[in-house]
Amino acid sequence: MSPAPDERDRIRSAMDRILAGTPEHSNGALTIVALAMEAQVPRNALTQRHLDLKNEFYDKVRARGQMPDSEKRLRKQIVKLKELRDKDAEELAQLRADVQGLVRAVNQLSLENQQLRTELAAPRGRLRVLPTQPHPPAPYGLST
């Protein structure tokens, strides 16, 4: 599908209206989507056919000391991601400390387990047989 012959002119007019704060067909956001809506052209007209106009739009936005909405969103996302990365780093440090404690506990329990196994396997030097039934008392004067 070939572009309309006045497509570039419509994009430039839409750019002027958005930058002037008087959009007619969009919400006036400083984005390519809003620019395409304002110019009543498909978005790919700016992202594929008229990259120079897209770049010109962003250059004009920056020249006015403003930041495109897409850049604002990305900057906010970067801040959130940095916060998440810091939280993850703290959690990772705690987990590493926990692992060291758990390794010490496992080593201690392994040593105790080995000691108990050695004690169980060792022959007993003294065996005492316990009576299974009590003996009747000896008559007076007799000892067993």
C-alpha cells in the first residue's frame, strides 16, 4: 500500500498542533502514537516510511526542554528496576549468609551423626544381664 501524497504534510501539521498544545485528533501526548493519530496516518508511517519526521518530532520536543512521554515512561521504569535490583542484592546477601549458617549446621550434625554411629558399632566391654523375673525372697537366715 503506497502512502497518501499529502502524508508528510499531514504529519508536519499534526506535529505543529501537538507542539502548540492544540491537538484535534489525539490526546496530544508527546509520542509517535499520538502524532500518528493526530496526522490520521498509520503508526508505521512514522516508524518505517518517515523516520526523519519521527526524529524531527523528538528533536523539537527536546529542543523545547521537554521529554517525550516514551522517554518519561522508560526513565520511571529504570528507577523501579534499580530499586528492584537493590532489593534483590540485599536478599541475595542475606541468602548467602543463611547458606553459610546452614553449611555449618550440616557439618556439625554430620560430625555428631558419625560419632553416634561409631559408638553404636563399637563392641561393649561390659555386659550386664538384667533379671527377667524377680527372685522370691530368701528364707530367714539363708542367703543366696
